[in-house]
Amino acid sequence: MSERRFAVIGHPIGHTMSPFIHKRLFELAGLKGDYTVLDVAPEELPVRIDELNALDGYNITIPNKQRIIPFLDALDKKAELYGSVNTVKNGRIRTGYTTDPDGFLKALASAGIPFKGDVVIAGCGGVSRTFAYEAALAGCRVTIAVRPQSAEKQKALALEIENKLGTEKINCCLLSEISGEHDLFINGTPSGMYPHTDEMPLSSKALAGFANVFDAVYNPLETKLIRAARANGSRVCGGMSMLVWQAVVAHEIWDGTVYDTADIDLLIEESAGEQERKF
């Protein structure tokens, strides 16, 4: 039996942790799988779809997460809800999935952070959209907090979630207006990402009011936000955990693999070391 083939596609895609993480996940599962990187520009998708269909499965990063959809046979419920795909399982039916939501939920659970109560999400684009939807689906009291220049997009996202899910009103405010006690702060902005490691999306005073903090930034492994939250006694979780767990979900889709949490915790540390070594 020939070795199964997988890949990650994107454009540009020079700095990706996917091969390291997925190869280690195949090893942990005792399975063989070749995993490569394919630079596929959006305009190339129609002429390279046969190449992708020949794979057993593949991951997708920007800018192809929406553009891949017309080339698939089916979407799972979450991919359909978000209109975005980051994982494809090939076979008789080529099905698209998005593993970011479940990767996020698994990261919170592994850190012992409850996803309930009063949740404040920084940002309204990209991954913040996922966080806001998942918080609303979980029945949390959701506040989207942004800088002034993002106020229009913030209100549009809140209205979109309210209309699509039929949830309670999504609160909107500026990051500078956050105060008081809250259950969970989620940073979906790039604030604090290398090389701007001295930045935080929230003031230290406001941060002190949160029992739990999740930061989607994974470079560096420990952001200034995470360090400050830990110093406050908050329970914390960094973005590398979500990056690895969303890859775990892809393997659950491809092979039905169940991983030991201790093994994944170790892989998160290994991935952080590999990131520092390479990038």
C-alpha cells in the first residue's frame, strides 16, 4: 500500500508550522503520511484542483479558505456556517471542514478555562469572528471590543451573528472602555505578535478584571498579555495551543484518531521550540 499524501496550501506560504505539527501527529498515531507544502495562488486553483484531489487530504490557509469551496462536493455544518474551509478530506465525496472552532474549544478545555458567562473578544476580523460566533453558540454574554477605526465592521459582525443565530444582543464597545469584572478575555487581534512584542490589546488595569485570558497570538509563545494575566492570577491559554489542537481535529477527521492530552501538551511545547528555531 502506497503512503498516503497530505499537504497544506496557501499563498504565500513560506512560514508555516503545519508540516512539523502534522508529521508529529501522524507519528503519535502510529500512522504513515507524507505531508508537504504547496504554494497555490488563488488564480491557480482551477488548474491545480486535480493535483489536490489526488491527495488523501489537505489543509488550507489564506487566501484560499473561501475560494476552495466551489471545488468541493460537500461542507460540514461549521464550514457552512462560517463560509470557510481549512481542511479537506478527499474520497468519493470531497468534503470541506473548518477545524478552527473545535481547535479553539479544545484549547480552552485543555487549559481548564470555562467557556461561559461574560466574554469579551478583542477584534472583529479573521479569527475574532470565530471566537464571537462560538461564544454566542455557547450561550455566553458576548462583547466585541475594538479600536475606533474598526467600529463599523464591529457592528456589522454583531448584527450578522444576531441575525444568523437568533441569539441575544451582541454588545459592542471600544477596548478603551473595558472595565469591571469579567469571566474571559479573548484576544483575536495581532497585538503582541512578533516583532511587536511590547504591545497589549488591553490596559493592565482593565486586564486585572478577567478571571481567564486566551490569546490567539502564538509567536511568541508567551505574549506580554499572557504574562501580565498570569501575574494577576488569571488562568491563561496561548495561541500555540489552538494551532496544535486545530491540527488535531484535522486528524480526527482524516483518520478518527484519538490523542492523549499529555502527548498534545508536549507537542505544543515542541512546536513552540521549533517555531523559535525556524522563524
